[in-house]
Amino acid sequence: MANPDITFTPDPDADSISSDVAGFGGLLVTTQIPTRADGSLELGDITLQSECTLQALKTALERAGSSMDRVLHLTIYLTDMTERAAFNEVYKRFFAKPWPVRAAIGVAALGVEGMRVEVTAMAAKG
């Protein structure tokens, strides 16, 4: 069913079963994983995965007409909560005060073996 007040930006991966960004009015919602610019997954250490995940978030928001400084809320899923400090170091390179509202949640596993981080964000449109 089509909803004229809701927009969906397709995921660049043709095999994806999820939109990249969904929008309603001035609000955008997106979920990102550690995807490199070429579309491949980064399954290295938490720092590399965090950089790729937040860069993917930045790219998706910009394609949808927003930016990192318009992020209102971020949910961070980590498979190892002891890696939260390393994620936060990368996070501080992508965000500044006033910080978005956020939550970090420890999970047993993510969608791909070896994936350590995933984020879901809500942002205001540009």
C-alpha cells in the first residue's frame, strides 16, 4: 500500500530487503551496518567497523537530504559491551555537542557472523 506522506530511499544493495532511509514529514529513520564505500562488509576490529558504520550513516543521511548534525537519536548495538569505549572514540569524530540522544545495547549476535556493531538513527530532514 502506498502512503504519499511516507518516503523510502532504497538501499544501494539490490539484494537488500530493507530501505536505506524512511522518512515521514521532517523525520528520517535509517539503520546502518559496517559497509565500506564499495558495498562490501568490514569485519575487522571494532574501530574499523565503527568507522565504516558511521560513514555509511553519514552517506545515507546526506543522500536523503540530512546530515550527522541533524541526528536526534542513535541506538547502538554492540556484540561486546567492552568495546563501547572504542566505539565512543570513533563516535566523537562524527558527532559533536550537543550530542544526540543515544542508547548502547549489548546483543548476542548481529545479522552477519563477525559483525560487531550496527546503528539505528532518527534524524531531522535538512
